[in-house]
Amino acid sequence: MIKTTRLHKINTNLFASKKLYQKKEKIIKPGLCATALISVAVLFIVVGYVFFNGIGVINLDFLLESPYRFEHGGIFPQIIGTLCLIAVCLLFAVPLGVASAIYLAEYAPDNIITGSVRFFVECLAGIPSIVIGLFGLIFLVYYLGFGISMLSRGAFPWIHDTPLDS
């Protein structure tokens, strides 16, 4: 059946044949289930391989020692660096994100500026964190000359985390 509006013809007879719809469903459902099962199986195989081959290496010395040479040592400085980076990032992201969320939700009038801010916040949430981190590294360290420090490392990931707070 074709219905006509002023501007367009709309075909409402897309799946008119119930038999055709059932045939397509019988083909697509098992295919989707098989694809999902294969994906989950590959994931379990990879995680299991890494777990069983790496479980013998992980011990208290590995977690609490500094690295020396390539085949010995631990990851303690990397753990501390990661925790410091998270702290610096949260120091910037949480106050700004919560304040902007409260302002946008409670006080901001509904106009083109707040609509634009909401649009850009949603777009910013879609940018991968590695892109923002590389941009921050190039901009702060090389262009502005801040040098490599924890502050310059944690200053740009908060831009990625702020939309998550708001």
C-alpha cells in the first residue's frame, strides 16, 4: 500500500508478506547468535591465554619493586604514576563537571548558547581519550613548553572526563 502526502510517497508495504519476514528472521537470528557466540568464545580464549600464561609472573615483588633490566623488576612506579594521574585529573574534572552540570540543569536558560554547550559536551564525550591526550601532550609540552610533568599529563584528560560528570 502506498500512502501519498503532499511532498512524498510513503511505502508502508515494506514487510507486507509475513512469510518473507519470517524467512528473513529465521536466517538472521541464528546468524546473529552464532556471531555473538564466536565473539564471546574468542574473548574467553584470549583472556584465558593471558591469564594462565601470566599468573606465574604476578606476585608481591612484581607489584612492589622498581624495574631493573628488561626481564626483572616490577611495576610499582607505573602504579604510583597512574594513581597520581588519576588524582590530578579528578582534581580538575570533578569540580568543573559538577558545577557545569548543576548550572546547565538548574540555572541556565534554554536558549541557543546552552543548546550549543550541550551539543559540544556530547561531541566531546565521543572523542577517544588517546586523541585528547596526544593533543594535550603536543600543545602543553611542545608548543607551550611546560615540560613533562604530572600536571601537564593530567591537565588534558580532565577535558575528556568533564562531560562524563555533567
